[in-house]
Amino acid sequence: MITVNCNLCGRDEFRVRFPATADGAALQVDAFRCTHSGYGHHGQIVECRHCGLVYANPRWPSDFVLDAYSAVEDETYVEERLGRELTFRHHLRRMERIIGPAAGRRLLDVGAYIGVFVEVAGAAGWRAQGVEPSSWAAAEACRRGLDVTVGTLATVEWPAESFDMVTLWDVIEHLVDPAAELERARRLLRPGGWLIVHTMDIDAPFARLMGRRWPWLMDMHLYFFSGRTLGRMLSEHGYEVVWQGAQGRYLRLGYLTSRLEGLQSGLGRLTRATVNGLGLREAAIPVNFGDLRTFISRRL
């Protein structure tokens, strides 16, 4: 484990916001699956005394984290594809009301996983491609005929100003250096191009109400932004935030009960039995606790 300075202001003065619930001695690849249900299992989480950014500190070195994501396999995510498709269609409609329709513009999805957003955007007329560190996930995307490259923005080269839009859906909180990623994305965007970032909001009322029981406090999450801290980081790296707001997601009831089981096993088992008994396992419903936030920003 290594100690890091604040990624927003660079200072090294912090207060402990959530003490560690795990010793952090062993990095488990399974904990880096998108669908991992290790809620409440995390290292020490601190808050910068100067700018308020919340982050895991200490944390694993960057090469350890990248190796873990490269090795991830996640069949549960494949099973939950319907919920992801509905979610991304909903998000894309919101985006296009602000930035306009695709009109053949180029889009890069960072952390594309099995390519669900690449597929949804492509169907809407975007020239969409993705980049993803997990070899397994990228292969799943390629099996569906999607253009998803194995790697990261730091390892795959594209010419400067290649894209009209770059998206990071539930990605920035996993990165060891979010500020550097915003710079890499800016280099790839044409002037006036769009950056979309979706992440958890640690200042949301639901997050504050839940406190240490907030589900998103997990090993895989290294940063916990708020509207204020991410807005500042975007501004300092050459973006204008045009819109930000809470956006939930669609989940199959079968998947939702498995998440609940990870939080409270007894209630989860009872709910799962009820959902299965009613034959509603595949039904998808909208879920929004207000603690997931989307930022739509323009490259200056």
C-alpha cells in the first residue's frame, strides 16, 4: 500500500472520513468486478482538509490496480445486459438533448467493459468505439462485432483531436489518477468536443444519510467525488460543465435482489425468493437514490 496526495489540490493534509474495514494486505481480483457485492469492505477513506476531495489513502500502487482490472472476468455483468442497455439508452437521450444527435460523430467510451454503451451509441448513429483494460471484457465486446480495444488511454495511442465525444461511465472513481485521465481525454477531443462523466456523489443526501453504510464504499473505488470537487477538477483541466444532475439506472429485479443480499443477507434472500416466486426475475425497473451524478462538459 502507498500513501498519495490529493489528486485535486496536491496537498497531503487530510482527516479520516471512514476508517478501514479491511487490512488491505491482499488485493483480490474478484473485488474489481463491476458487479462485485463487497459493500462496506474498504481501506481507509480520507477527506482533503483543503479542497474536500474524498479518496482512498493509502491504496495499492497503480500497476497492482491495472493488473487487477486487466484480469477481471464478470459473467454476472453479461447476465445483467438488459438493465445496462436500458440505462444507457436513457442516458444517451439526456445527452443528445444537450449536445445534439449523433450525425455520424466519433465517440470513444473509456472503460467500455463488454461494450454495452458502444453498441447503444452505435445504434443511435454515433461512430462509437471503446477502450477497456480487461481482456475478457474486450473479447466479449468483440464477439458482438463491437470496436473495443484492450488497454487504457495511457497505453493506446490515437491522434490528437480524434473524437467528438469521450465518455467515462462509472470509471473515474476507479482510476489511480483521475486528473491525468481528464488531460488524456482532452487531448483526444476536438475543440468544443464533449466529455461525459458519470460517478457516485458522496455529498448526495442519500450518501450522507447512509454514512458508513453507503453501499459505494468498496475496495474498487479509489475516489468519491461530489458535484463541487468534480466540477472544480473538470474546470481546472480545460472543461466547461454545461449540465450536471442525478441519474439512476435500470436494474433487473433478479440482479437487484442479489445486491440487496450483499447488503443484508436475510432480507435479500427473502426478497429474492419473493421475486422468483412471482416470476419477476427478468423484469427491469428504474432505481434512483440521487447518489449517481452525470456531468456533461465541453472541451474549451
